[in-house]
Amino acid sequence: MTACIVGWAHTPFGKLEDPDVESLIARVARAAVEDAGLATTDVEALTVGLFNNGFSAQDFPASLAFNAVPEWRFLPAVRVENACATGSAAIHAARDMIAARRARVVVVVGAEKMTASTPERIGEALLAASYRAEEGATEGGFAGVFARIAQAYFQRHGDQSDALAMIAAKNHAHGVNNPYAQIRKDLGFEFCRSVHEKNPYVAPPLRRTDCSLVSDGAAAIVLATEEIARTLPKAVRFRAAVHVNEFLPLSRRNPIVLEGAAKAWADAKEAAGITLDDLDFVETHDCFTIAELLEYEAMGLVPEGRGAVAALEGWTRMDGKLPVNPSGGLKAKGHPIGATGVSMHALASMQLSGTAGAMQVRDASLGAVFNMGGVAVANYVSVLEPLR
């Protein structure tokens, strides 16, 4: 029983007035079902992606949607967590329910309320996605972990600061067209390239524009069997969905080669029967610009050590050979941890249903999502296409 995405809902990302995770979940859960053209009574299960880890006092979110949709009382509901890939993990859990014939329609919600925490608390919570025994004292927190990766990459392949700035500028240019994005401003290459009061170093060589944003937000999708999906107004099919986990300690692997991500991509392309050239766009996990650069190499767009070529030559812009992050990515859109993976799948589904508005990639018929947790520890690749 193949699961299809048949509806979605998305809050803006940013510093939101919503007081808590419950209110964010309530904004999208019913709305996604309505968008699918289904009744709330058609839903048979829920999966909820929430990282939290101290961002808010309320944990145990599986049943929170019931407060907004009382008719869901007594349905099976489960919370799923896998660091920054929490949203994709929740989607996989929902797909498994459908594959096991335990449910025919499942709502997947991803949410996070981050901005109510102090910067210190946020830093501690994010650092928990690294291996604390070896990386827990890293100066600059999780940004510091990726800064060390950037330093190692620069030492091996030369200073790539311009390439990172080009990635940031590209994603901010794309984000202008995303109504959900936290920052809808084309900052330009020179702004992203320079170090100044508005763009200081966060953890050298990473500048503020190299780092994704602390955000509140929620997204939801509805998954249904293919049989049900064919009766609905729109449906996006998983041509492949792959999950690969890697060693958590960076000391156990080469930190400048995302081998787990590369395997996930290779397995997904094989399962889908495609090459990268077949894709019309990719939504990828640019928690830091160095991550997106390494992901170009992991997906096979360029050989190892050549990620800068794709960035500097404009391959990944909307008019390039493979548009990457037409939504603006985490860099412009924001990165509410539990919501990110669900958001990426919702935005990809908009592209493939021709409903992405100003973000629309022309004639998009095959897209992919790469969502990772930690430093490419949890790696999820989905290849998506319209149900025909």
C-alpha cells in the first residue's frame, strides 16, 4: 500500500505570537485535512514530530491535536524524534502505518516553539544533536561543530568563503518568493560575503548569514493510501523513501565527507530508478551553508571537494541546471526543528502539484527532499512525483 501526500498546511516560520507548541499544532492539523478534501473523521492515526529537548515545558505532544480536533480522541497517536530530521522520521512512521495496513489516512504534524527560550538554552538544546562526550564543549555550540567542519574542508580544498556566501545569497533570493519564510529579503552576495556589524562571525569561518535561523513554526501533511489518493483533488507519490543512520561521533568518520547522506542518496536514486539529471529540483537541509555545499557532493551533483563549482557557477539557482531550495531553504525559511522535515515535504508537494506560486519551478514533475539530523547522522531522502 503506497502512501501518497494528499494535503498540507504550513504556518509562517519566525518569531511567532503563538504561545506554545499546542497552539502551533492546532493551526495546521485540521487545516491539512481540509486541504486534502477529507473529513476529520476520515483520519485513522497521527504522528507528531517534536524535538523540544528543553525549548518548551510541554513535552509528550502526541495527543495535543485532540484538543483542537476532539473527534480524533482515541485514535493511535505517537511522537517521533530524530534530531533535525524529526519531521521526516514522523513521515516515515506514518508511511509504515499505511504499509502495515494499520491505517489508511494518517496526519503528520511537525512543530517547534524555539524563540521563547534564552539563547543559552537554545544553544544547549541544539548541541544535544552532537556527541556530547567528545563535542559537548565545542565553542560556539552547534554552529561551532559545523565551523570546525568548514575549517577542515578549507584546509583540504582551499578557502571556500565565497562559495558559502553564494549559497546564502542564493537561498535568500529564493526566499523572497516564499510566503512562509522568516526572512523575505534578497541580501545579495556582497552582504553575505562581508563580515560587518550586521553579519558578524558566529563561529569562524561561519558568518551569521551562513547559519539557519532560530524559529517557531509548524507544518502538517496528510498521507493516504493510493486507492484513496486517486479520489482526491491532488496527490504526490513517494517514488522512493530512504532512511540511513550514521555514527554519531565525528571522530568515527571523515567529517568533510557526508557518507551517510551519500548512501541515502545513492539508495534513493537506485530505488527510484533515476539519476540526478532526472530531478527538476531538490529541497535540501542547509542548516549551515557548509552543509549545503557538502550535500552537493553527497547527492552526486559534483565530485568530492568540488562543491564550490556548483555554488559559484549558479547551478543551483532557480534558472540553473538543478534548482536547490527554491523555498529559500532553512537559511531563509527558518528551522523550527520538529517542523523542518514536514515543511520540506509540504513545499515539495506544492511544487509537484503546481501550487507553489512565486516559488514554482517550471514544469516540475520530479523532485527530491534531503533532511538530516545532526551532522548527517540521520539521513532521509524522498523522491516525489505527482500520482498519475
